[in-house]
Amino acid sequence: MATDLTTRSRSTGLVDVLDRVLDKGLVIAGDVRVSLAEVELLTIRIRLIVCSLDKAEAIGLDWWKHDQHLAPGRASALAEENAALRRELRALEERVAALGLPPAAASRPVRARVGAERTAQAARKKTSRRSDREPAKTAKKG
């Protein structure tokens, strides 16, 4: 009979503690650092919040609503958005093709095209300088 009373009081105490923790919330924070010869090798920062979902929403924590693994309807919304973006990309590619640009030039970013044009211009300048110098060298030999 005495064991029944102690078990009931422990379970009631545990229920009270859990009720208070979930109602008020509990924060556990800590850092773990592993060092060897005063050189820090690893740092682990631990932040743990234990509270009810209502309390979490009240303090601005609602990440589980946006996680695709925890919110099943969210994955389909992302798939629909992805499909819409792909359709828009295809439409833009068709518009660029209608402008008559060559496919290679249209697919490269503008910066890459400008960089390639500058490189080609620099190469042309070098070859023109060489061709200007070469006749002078042959004139000295002859």
C-alpha cells in the first residue's frame, strides 16, 4: 500500500513538472570545446528549448511549419513553384531565340561574353604588334 502512494506521488510530481516545463518553457544552453595544446579543434554550441507548440508560436518559433519533411503540403507547393519557374524559363529562352541570337551567345552570361570579347581584342592587338615588329627585324637581317 505504501508503494502505491509513493508511485502516485512521483507520477503526479512528474506530471506537474512536465506541465510547468511545457507551459513556461525550458532553455538549456552550453558550449563544448575540444582543444589540444591550446589549439581549439572543435566547438559545439548547444541550444535546446523545450516548450509546448503554443508557447513556441507565441515566442515566434514556427520552423516546423516551413520544413518540407514535417509539413507534407509544403513539398507539393515547392514542386508547383519549381514547375512554374521552369515554364517561365522556357518562355524566356524562346523569346531570346526569336531575337535571332546564336544559341551559344544567348546561353552565356553577359559578363562571360564581354570577357571573351575583351580577350579576343587583346589577342588581336598582340598579333598586330608582332606583325608591325617583324618586318623591321627582317629588314635588319637583309
